[in-house]
Amino acid sequence: MSMHVPIPKVSTLVGVWAALIVLTGTTSAVSYVELGEWNIVVALLIAFMKASLVVWVFMAIRHSTTLTRLFCIAGLLWLGIMIVITFGDYSTRNWTYQAQPWSHTKAVGGSH
Amino acid sequence: MAETIVPVSHEPPAEATHLRHHFATEEQQMDASTLGMWTFLITEVLFFGGMFAGYAVYRNLYPAAFASSSQYMNVVLGGTNTAVLICSSLTMALAVRAAQLSKQRDLILFLILTMIFGTIFLVIKGFEYHDKWVEGLVPGLHWGSYPEAPQFAHNAQILFFLYFCMTGMHALHMIIGLGLLSFLLIQAYRRVFHANYFAPVEMIGLYWHFVDIVWIFLFPLLYLIGHRR
């Protein structure tokens, strides 16, 4: 009884390595170009592409069970929840909120 | 159904030795290991994620102070380290492949190469830390006057604090990884791993690739954004 695991080709692994090196060069080069707010977007986009390559091939998610993939996505989801809620907090701290008497709130309530 | 006569051996068949009694098949055992490792890695994602969220919050609060810090970051050393880690990930993936194919010598070779790349990374990181110390960029312990942008001398400390937390935690993971790899290397010398038993190589490989991914995000966030001018 031997294990039936798909063994990756050397060419696939080396190909992913080459793509990662090229993407590292690209992200370094792009950082010297002034793009304003877009610099961080491009940098993070390339980082996500690199991370996806590592997860898909090196970490063999492409051959893993659906349950393992689900766990992987769940990890990203929880990370997303943490970041969204943190920013929900920080981005709304400056909202001025005037406390109103109950009757007044009701009176203006219909117009919002 | 014809039966083949096998010579009687007092040793248990090699395939069976590593299958624990509570698993039905080798595949099931491997799936369980993989799922467990991924669960651990998710806790690691959230562990590093907390620091990334903190970084994002403070970058939003003090954008100018954060931008001023990037001129102190050595993009060449950071980029070199990124490439070194990518190479180590390749050799790690090749080590797993060698174990899957029972290629003992390749496995030892690729494990050693992975450890060499990991060590190079830590040495370069050490030089960077040394530079930061000399330049007085270590908040709390050795913080100078921040000559390039003295108006941010106060607020930029939070960035360098985050820099040392994040890269320090990453380096600690690398050191733990090197310890795990030396454990694998000893086992590999004893020819423990073969086509039917390579789970430890694959699991430590997953951990090593995860640490690589953390650096893939640290490099652009700490070194690249806003370093022009």
C-alpha cells in the first residue's frame, strides 16, 4: 500500500521560483515610479500574487482536499474581519455625534 | 485470486510502521496532518495579522512620519533577503519532492541548502539591525535625533517599533524553522523518510513557506512604500 500523492514536476517548481523572482524585481522597480496612492495598491497586489503562487504550488493547495482549502480561505476571512472591524473603529472615531433629546430625534427621524 | 509467496520476515512491513491505528489509510493520516498544520498556520496568520493591522492603523494616523522612515530602509538588503527567502522556498519544495521520491541524497542536499539560505537571511537581517542601532533608530533603547526629518522624531518611533516587532517575530520564526530543519536533517541522515513516510518534511515545509509569505508582505510594506525622493 503506497501513498498516491501527486509529485510536483521540477519544472513547475522552478517556474514558480522564477515567477516569484520576476515579481520581486517588478515590485521593487515600480516602487521607484511615483504613482501616489497607487504605489501601495500595486505593491499589495503583487504581494498577493506572490503569496498565491506560494500557497497554490509550494504549499500544494492545488492538490489538497476541499476541507483544507476551506480552512485556508477561512483564515483569510478571519484576517479580513479583523482588519475591517479595526478600521471601522478607527475611521469613525472622529464622527461628531450630537446627542439629541428623544423627542427631537423622533421629530427629525423621518427626514434622514 | 493467485497468492504470491513472500519470504517470512520478522520486521513489520515498512509501509505499515507509520500508519497509526486510528487511521484507516495512509492518505487519511496525511490529510489529517495537513489539515492540522493549516489550522496552526491560520492561528499564525492572525498572530502576524494583528501586527499588520496595527501597522495599517498607525500608517493611516501618521502618514507623513511613516513616509519619512522609508529613507532609512535599505531596499537593496531587503530585496536581497526577499530573493534569498524565495530561493529557500524552492529548495524546501524540492526537499519535499525528494522525500516523496525516496531520494535520500537529494533530500539531505536540499535540506542543507534551505538551511544555508535561511542562515544567509538571518545574517543580512543582523547587519540591518546593526545599521539601525548605529543610526540611532531603535526606539526606547537607542533613539537618536532622526536627522533626515527631525519634525517626525517623535512619531516615527512607532514605525520603528513596529519594524522591530514584525521583522523580529519573523526572524524568530526563521530561527525556529532552522531548528525544525536540523531535526529533519538528522532524521534524513538516518534514512527515516521515504515515499511512504514524509509527513514531517511536508509539514515543516508548509511552515517554512508560510514564513516566506509573511516576508513577501513585510518587504513592500516596510521597505518599498514611499521610499522615493
